[in-house]
Amino acid sequence: MVADRGYDTRAILDLVAAHGGRGHIPTQWDRKVQRSVDPAIFRQRNLVERFFNELTHFRMIVTRYEKSARNYLAAVLIACSRLWLRHYESAS
């Protein structure tokens, strides 16, 4: 699990470990023992967070106009496709 410094609690890390996972959570600055976090993994987390931020620019997604789960998922997929196409067009 990759998370922000705000989730740096022993309880969360123990819960993740109990389910067989490993927590990649940087420690707060005021902790005596600092955990190291792989920068490459944390960079990937940043990319995912920025993608969800871009997804919130679609008013239909944020206000959840579609009430059924099937239609809402379709709207999310369309918005994701538009974001991917925008990125793909700017890269080529």
C-alpha cells in the first residue's frame, strides 16, 4: 500500500501487514525512526493521484449525474478514454 505521510500510524501499518501487504508510507518529520520509501514507487503513486485529479474536472463524474452503477462506470470509462486520448495526442 502506498500512501501519504498523513497515514503514518502504527495501526495502519499493522493492518496492512496483517493482510499480507507492505506499507510504503513515508514517516512524519518528527519521528525518531525514519522509514525509507522507494522513490520510484512513490513517484508512481503521484501519477495515479494526478490522474484522479484530472478525472475530477469532468463535471458528470464529480456530481454523479448517472445514478445507476452501470451508467456511472460507463461515464468514468468515457472520461478516462478522453484523458488518455488527450495525453496520447500531445505525446505524438
